[in-house]
Amino acid sequence: MKKRMVVALAIAIVAIIAAAEWGYYLWREQGAATGQAISAAPAQRAADGQAGTGRSNDADMLRDVSLSPAQLVMANVATVEARMMPLTREINAVGIVAYDQARQAKVTAWVAGRIDRLHVNTVGAHVSKGAPVAEVYSPDLVSSQQEYLLALHSREQFKDSPIPSIAQGGEGLVESARQRLKLLGVKDYQIAALERSGQPTIRLPVYTPLSGTVIEKIALEGQYVNVGDPLFAIADLSVVWVEVEVYENEFPFIRIGQQVKVFSQSYPDRTFMGRAVFVYPFLDPKTRTVKVRLELPNPRHELKADMFVNAVVQIPLGDAIAVPVTAVLETGKRRVVWVEKEPGMFEPREVNVGTRVGDRFQILTGLRAGEKVAASGGYMIDSELQLRGSAGMPGMAGMTGMGDDKKPAVRRERAAPPQEGAAMGDMKM
């Protein structure tokens, strides 16, 4: 009885081993067939893609990345909606305050002579148009006045002459003498005063051509000057220039007449408003910048020449689709965003980027308003795609090859159990 139980147990063990090996063989055969189907699938999909007008669903699935809620948290993935919004580009530049060259003048001597008196003695003094700044004694001025008085006397003598040419000659002498006085800087009211008094003035007042501030004092009392010698330099500081340097990729956005905000460290709570009036026609090859001239009202003379200031130009770009800068990934030749097709599933999308505005990019093409993109965690999603790509198809192909190599071995192993069974039967016998 015991002997029969041992034989039955041995036969059962052999049967179990044979069944396990047969099942293993079938599993390997099925894996090999599956591997062949998988390795053939990319070629079939490529053919399908060439025959069709767009990508197949299988190609989309291969490049899409699905993340579980836990993976989204671990990768710190946050999505935002691409929105249509008004965008304004901001250009920041550094500038220097300068005098308005159209509001500067030189006070010069109209006659050669000696400066007998200065009404302005210091730089920074304010002068008004029409008020004298100096008085010059000039022998030429005295002789010209005397000639004018003689011409007036001759005109009185010749005006009653019966000969018209003589009467007209007297009038011509007066007019010639008057012109010489005016060329010396004598005003009409001074000539009228000379006619009334009949006495020459030995000093000629010198006037400034505009109201402003003395920025340079050259003349000294007692100094001899020639015709045209400068005495003072005057600048009207009620309007000043600010020359800012704008980088070569930004100056094309500047338009004449644009409003500009100017800030100074001297007045941290103040914002000065000006406008762009001129873009210089040359570029600095060292700094790669172009100078832009701004014009600013300065009624209280708060802005001083050579003062450093910061300028901000805001340029409206109109309505455009915008996404955070962190949502756009640089791949070297292109820019990509990860678009959320459904919760947890992301698709890489190439986009054409326009101007950067603060922490946002203007999107020209590639996105529609309302689509959600990964604002953070994009590189983690991309890494996940790379990992899946490296562990996907190559591994499958390896499994297929291994199955083919092992088929004969599996068959040989399958033939072995009957031999072992026979040997055990012999032992039973």
C-alpha cells in the first residue's frame, strides 16, 4: 500500500512539473508574438502617418504624459490658463539731465570797448530779457552817436532847399547814421533818447537775448573786449533734456511724442513726466545702445544738469495671448509648453513667442485662449517623457529577441520530463 502511494505521488509531481513548463513555454511564445507585434507597430503607424494628413492617435499617446495626483504633487506641477489680455512692454533706461540746446544763448559784446559795469556777477544768477547785464564804454559808439547828431543837423539845414536832391541827401545821411548805431546794438528807444537829449551816451547797455540762468560768467569789470567776445552763457532751465540710452533691440519701439516717466534719487516721491522728441541716428558700438532725447518741463528747476535719472517707457502692444515665463521651456531650437489635455494628461506643444512683458511671454502662435498649460513642473514632465521613452520601445524589442532565442531551449526542456518520468518508473519497477 505504501509503495503504491509513493508511486502515485511521484507521478503527480512529474505531472505538475510538466504542466508548469508547458505553461511557461506558452507564456514565452505569447510574449514573443506580442514583442513582434509591438516592434511592427511603429512602422505601421509611420506608414499610416505618411498616408494620412495628421498624426495618429497612437503617436499622440506615445508623446503624451499622464501623471497621477501623487506625481503631480511630487513634481510641483501647477497649471494656469492661457489668457487674452492687454499687454504693455516696459523699457527701462538710464539717462542724464542736460540743458535744452534750443534754450541756450551767449551774451556777447556788440562793440569793442571796456566793461565799465557788470549787473550780474555770479554763476547761477537769474537774468531777464530786457534787463541790462553789463555796460560797455566804447569810443566807436561815441563817434557813431556824434555822426548821427550831425546827420540830424544837416537834415534840418537841407530840408528847405529848392533842389530836391539836396533835401533827399540830408534824409539819406540820417538813415545811414541810424543803421550804424543799430549795428552797434543801440535800441530804437535809445536812439530816440539821443535825439531828444542831443548828447552822446558814453556807455552802451548790454542785454541778454532770453530769460534764464547764468551758467557761465566770462566778463570782468575793467576788461577790454572786441566785437563778438562772449560775456555770459545763459540757459533757460524751465525745460530740460534727458538723454537716455536704450538697447538696440528696444529702441525700435520708441515713438516720437511718447510719454515717458522719469525718476530721480534726489526726489524719490516724485514722478516727472516728459516725452520723447528725438532718436539719435547712430549707435554706440561699445555699449550697443542708442540715445533717445526726452523733453521735460522743469518749472521749479528741480532737475539739475548732469543729474542721473531713470526713465520708464510703457509701450502698449494690444491684446494678445500670454502665459507665465516659467511655462515656456527652451529646447535650443524651439520653445515648448506642456498643455493639459485632461486632468493629469499633458501634451508638448511648440509655440512662437513674441515680446516678454514682465513675468509673461506674448504667444504669437501655438496656443489658444482658454487652454491650460503647466506653469511649473514642466521640466519634470519632460523628464518623465524622456524616462518613458528610454524604458519603452527598446525594452520591448529586447524582450522580443530574448523570446526568439529561448524557443529551442524551451522545447528541449519540455522533452525532458518524460525521460525523467521513465527513469522514475524504472526505479519503481
